[in-house]
Amino acid sequence: MTTMTAEATVPAVCLDSVTRTYGDVRALDGVSWAFPRGGFTAVMGPSGSGKSTFLHCASGLDRPSGGTVQIGGVDVGRLSEARRTRLRRERIGFVFQSFNLVPSMDVEQNIMLPLVLGGRGADPAWLDEVVRRVGLSDRLRHRPSELSGGQQQRAAIARALITRPEVVFADEPTGALDPSTARDVLRLLREAADLTGQTVVLVTHDPVAAAWADSVLFLSRGRIVDELTAPTPAAVMARWGSL
Ligand SMILES: Nc1ncnc2c1ncn2[C@@H]1O[C@H](COP(=O)(O)OP(=O)(O)O)[C@@H](O)[C@H]1O
Ligand SMILES: [Mg+2]
């Protein structure tokens, strides 16, 4: 049973009329959306439709050219660079398609990196739990080059979860993975929402991956053009085809 508190009614992330231009390219063209806490949302759209820009703005990695982004009620655009970095470090986990692991560090060091950078200590029980969830307990002393692509992506997810972020953003995290490994990664993201109440935002162009979410947003030319709730792969494909 959950108790509604004032805190719970503030969306995890809220975008209001967000634009992002690069020269004369409008990568985001007036996007407004509120991501509910503990929800799992997929974002789909053709290549170049603004998915990565959307994720970068929503996560505070990038500043919009116009409009506002609030993370947990905090207006990211009003923060100094240093405070924005701190907010991101404390509240956000980010999983990149290309893993972005540090080659010279072993798996445990890579996973611990955000805590070390934030000057925070480890909670050994939570490290154990995260490592167990991603199935890398017997790989902690391996370097990334000694892991498969799926293992590297699972290490990257563990690194995103270790700070217990309120929101986990993942930009095509299964793009480079075979279907069975992709399923492991999607299950982890689903568990982040279901077991620990984290908010998950997943960019993907795979309808099967999108169907793991509670809701799918469709982007086209920098705008949200549609939403599909309780998605199935067939429904996602049908909606995709009609865009
Ligand atoms: N750093 C950048 N400099 C210039 N143009 C960019 C930059 N990043 C993205 N764009 C442009 O913005 C648009 C949206 O890009 P992006 O968000 O990467 O789309 P997606 O992730 O959906 O493929 C594209 O036209 C892309 O070329
Ligand atoms: Mg992209």
C-alpha cells in the first residue's frame, strides 16, 4: 500500500515548452511532458527526431535553449553549472548506448565511480545487491575489455543504479545487444521501477523493448506527436507505422 504525500505528487521530471536549437536546427521544438514518479516511459522516433537531445535536456546533461526542465521540482536552468552537475550526480543515472566504461578500471571500480566522484562512501550491502541484480558478482575484478557487450552494458546499468538515483535515463541501451542479453537489460530497468520505485526513461527504436514500458512517447521532428499506454510490441509497431 502506498501513501500519497506532497512529494509523491511532484513529477520526477517535468518539461515545459522545451526547445533546443543547434544553429538553425530545431532539435527540440516545444516539448512539454511530466514523467510520473516510479513510471517507466519509452521514447521512440526516427533517427534525428530529437530523442537524444530530449534525454540530455530532461536529465540536466544539457541546457535547453528555451522552456524549463524541473527535476524533482528543481528548475535545472536556474542552477549554476556546478550545482547542475551536483544535482545530476545525486538524482540522475544515465546509461549510454556505448557503455562509456573506463577501460583501465575493473568492474567494481567502474560501478563505484559515481560515488567516488561525488565524495560518497560505499554501502557494501547496496553494492552487493546491485551487482547481484545485474549478475556480475563473479566479474568484479574483470576489466571492460574482458567482458561481453551485454556484461559491459549491465556494468553500466549497475553504475547508473549505485547512487540510487530518482531517475534513470537510458539512450538505446540495448541497441548493440543480442535479443536475450537485451531482455536482461530491460528486466533490470523494469525492476528499477517496480522494486525500488525509480523513474525510468528509455530511448529505443525496438518495439519489443518499448513494450516493457508503461507508456511510449513518439517523437517526430523535435515534437511529441503521440503517446501509447500499456504498449504491446504489435501496438507499438502499428502506431509507428502510422506516424
Ligand atoms: N551537438 C549537435 N550539434 C549540431 N546538431 C546536433 C547536435 N546534436 C544533435 N543535433 C541535431 O539535432 C537533431 C536531433 O538529433 P538527436 O537528438 O541526436 O536525434 P536522435 O537521437 O533522435 O537520433 C538532428 O538533426 C541532429 O543532427
Ligand atoms: Mg540518439
